[in-house]
Amino acid sequence: MKMISKNLRHLRHLKGLTQETLADDLQVTRSRISSYEEERSAPTIEMLIKISDYFKLPIDILLRNDLTKATDSSFIDIGNQRILFPITVDNDNNNLIEVVPIKASAGYLAGYDDPEYIEQLEKIKLPFLPTGKHRAFPIKGDSMLPMKSGSYVVGRFVEDRSDIKSGKTYVLITLNDGMVYKRVINNIELNNSLLLISDNKVYHDYSIPIDEVLELWEFTCSINTQEYSEQELKISSIIHMFNDLGVELKALEKLQ
């Protein structure tokens, strides 16, 4: 129960709560909270449910994941015992975007709800993006030509599935197919599924049950790497490209 004690103490501090305040909210004594945080006793199942409901986090996350790397308590619970960590900012309060490198994309399905995994990802800032949580993903294969394999798509996290717009492109994290980038037709009301369409017509369309979709990220912008060599497509170069893109668009805004 070492993880729950660390997480409970950290979450309490993030919310600015004293042990006494948390104890009152959970309808237990302050000494009970103290004993949990100091590992002198372990919460019962009933108490774990209370803590889970209070912090709006799945019990599994509280028990298995080290949340002490997170600097904000506004986690997004997206089901399937998975959470999305909140927007991070730099010293100037600019939103930071995590970049998932090609070599690490295979581990994203398992590691994206692990703060240590997310903490190790390179981060960029693009001041022209709309509000919301953004992340950059590498594209594999040629199913979405003219976007070349190795290009990067920045997507805005879609929290409400009712916001899925037919005909738009999305990065989807799926239970069985991993990470895919497709044009989407919203058939949730029709048969509780999404139709995934490739822009390269060599590939067939296919449907996926909405319950198998773990994450959805709506396309915001991209860097097409068709003009770059393999040497130029190192993660440091990708970061540099994105940062240059932000500077260029900011300069264009000033001219308008």
C-alpha cells in the first residue's frame, strides 16, 4: 500500500487540503488519514471507494500509478481505468505539448497514463493553438497520403465523444489496433461505432466499436516530413520544426 500513501498525501497537497479538512470531507478522523499517509495502516475497500470518488480517480490508478510527478490535480478520467494528465505549462505559463517519438509510440498505449512516461517525453509550445489539451503523434505508413510516414500530427484531446465531427481527421488510441490516424465518420447514434477512412484509397474503410477507442485527438496542425531526410527526422529536429512553426505563425499574425 506504499503507492496509495504517497498518492493520498500528494493529492491532498495539490488540492491545498489539511489532513483535518480531508478527514472531515471523508467523514473519518484526522488520525486515520495520518495513518494512511504514514503507512501505519491501509485503507479498507470501502475507504478506497470513498477516496476514489473524492479525487475522481479510478482505484486502480490510485493503487498502481505514482501520481507524485503530476503538478496539477485536474486529471481527466477517460474510462478503462485510464487517466489523462493535465496540461503542463512552462515558467511563462505557456501550455506545453508532449511529443510522442516514433520509437516510443509502441509503448504509449501502456504508458500514457504513467506520469513518469509522460514526464520523459520531449515538450514543445505552440502559442497559436486553440484552448485544450494537445499532444503530438508520429504517423506510420501511407494510408493518409499525402502525409508521409514519420510526419507528426498535433491533436486536441476530445473529452466528450458527442463532439466527434464526421469527415474530420483524428489520432485514435484503440484497444486492439494501437495508434491510428484516420478520417472519421461518427456512427455512434446509429450502431455505437466509428467508421475509419483512409485518404489513400488503396486501403479499405473499417468500423470500430466506440468502446474500443481509448483516446481521440482531433487534428490541429501537422508537419509533413516528405522533404526531410532520415537524419533530419530525429526527435530534436522535429522539436525544432514545431518551434519554428510557432514563431512563423506568430509573425504572420502580427502582419494581419
